[in-house]
Amino acid sequence: MKYIFLDIDGVMLPFTSIVDYPTYTLNNLAMIVEQTGAQIVLSSMWRFREDDKQEVKRQLAKVGLDFVDTTTIDMKKIWRMK
């Protein structure tokens, strides 16, 4: 199985002031998924809050996509180690 570990800020959402993801980022991701058969894993900081995850789902649904899972690394623990 192939996976795309998807970040949001700076990748799907290149400008922090934009509410909706630019069409070209969604279309490019849809093309990659179609050509590779990969599944999307959300690896962004957007994975921590439920409302953020729902917003990612809403945006991806515009091009018929969804993520299958999120990464499980607890960044809060990593930050405490520093």
C-alpha cells in the first residue's frame, strides 16, 4: 500500500490568510492519488483538534478525497523533551 503523509500549512494551504485551499493544490493532490493509488494520512498539526480535522475533510471532499488516518506521534511529548 502507498501512503501520502499530508501536511497542510505551506503545502495545501500556502498562505495562512486563505480560508479555502487553493484549487490547484487540491487538484494536484487528487491527480497524485489517482495516478499512484495512494491513501492519505494526515501528518499535519491539523490532526490534533477535531474541528481542524473536519475542516481538512471538508476541503479534501471538494475533489473526492479523504484521509484514512492521522500520524500518532504525540508532538506535545516531543516539545516537553526539548
